[in-house]
Amino acid sequence: MAPGMSTPPRRGTTGLRQFLDPEQQRDWIEGKAGLRDADERSESLELRFKYLARFQKLLRRPQAQDVLEILGLYGQSCIPIPRKSERHYWSVSCLPSTSDKPLTRVNASWMELFTLYADGDGIRARVLVHLSDFTRDHSPLQDQLDTSCLEQSVTAPEDLSYFFPPGADMFGINVRGSASIRTLLADRRVLSAIRTFNLTHMNRGRNAYQASHCYSLADCMLTD
């Protein structure tokens, strides 16, 4: 049995259903209960050294401290059993080589979950959630979007914008500035929506981006 894994995976299930039953997942989404995580991490030294130079490059950026602190908040609040599920069910990349030039990106399965970008010397974030968690009737219809609750989840309404990615029940939130990003991640309704979306994709199976996992960035996400 792997270190810290108190129970064997449930057979015939995929994703985090192997470790967490539906009631445990629902209670975590609603903030009613914590989850017992592994005591230790399973680590690839090859990957740790592979992305060390990128991590050191990120540390030289003016946004570095904000990035590390925001990732710490996200890892503690938005990823279930992060040690047990690290790399295999979620990953974080450092300065990924994509056209939008992010500073970091968190993925699960084939899906982007959370991305941080440079915004001058500051940062901005992109968060993906289910549209139905932000509509008045809980439908995936764009004209039912409740914009008032979104505006209340940031420090200033001008820090907020949103978009509708392709795909069923998809919604993207853009937030500028570390203060508004922190406020967003602390908002009860937004946090519940983020947790729901993340579990949706972590339950779909193994993470497709394991090879780009940056352990140095994950260190700050897994700090108690």
C-alpha cells in the first residue's frame, strides 16, 4: 500500500471515486467536512529536476510572490486530497509553452482548471467552472447568468470579466489583481462551484498532463 493511503482504491471505478464516495465528495464541495489525505507524496525526481530551471525563471519575475501565494490558496481550498491525487489526477505547470503565455496552469484529465497570467507587474487569473452554478435557474443557459453574485465575489467589479468557452455547461471567469483573486477564491458560492468543476474532471480518469507537472510549484500548493 502506498504511503499514507489508508484504504485501497475501489475497484471498477474511475478518478477520485476510487478514494472518495459520493457523500464525501458532496460534503467537501459544500464545506461540511475535510478529507483525510495521504501523509506523504509520491514523487518523480526526474520531473522535479526537469522543470527546476523554469521554476527558477519564474522566481525572477515580479509576479512570483503573488503566484506562489495564490497557488497556495488554490491548492489548499480547491483540490481534494491533493497529496494522494498529485500528478495522477491533477498537475500544475510552470511557464507552459502555449500561445497565451501563462505563468502557471492547473489541469485535470484533459481540462484546464485554473491559470495565472502576468498583468503588468501584477497577475490575472482565469477560472473554469460550470455555467449552471451561476445561473438563476441552475440551467446551462447563458441568458440566465446571475452577474450580481459574480460582481460581489471580487473587490472591485472592474476586476471581473467572463466568457463562454465551447462545450456544454462551461463558463470562464477572468479576474485581475491578487486582491480580487483572493476574494474570489474565498467566496463561498464560487469556491463550491470551483470544487464541483474540479471534481467533475478529476473523476473522469487519469490526468493527461502528468508529464508537465512542476513539483517545485506543487510544493507551495501542498503546504499546510
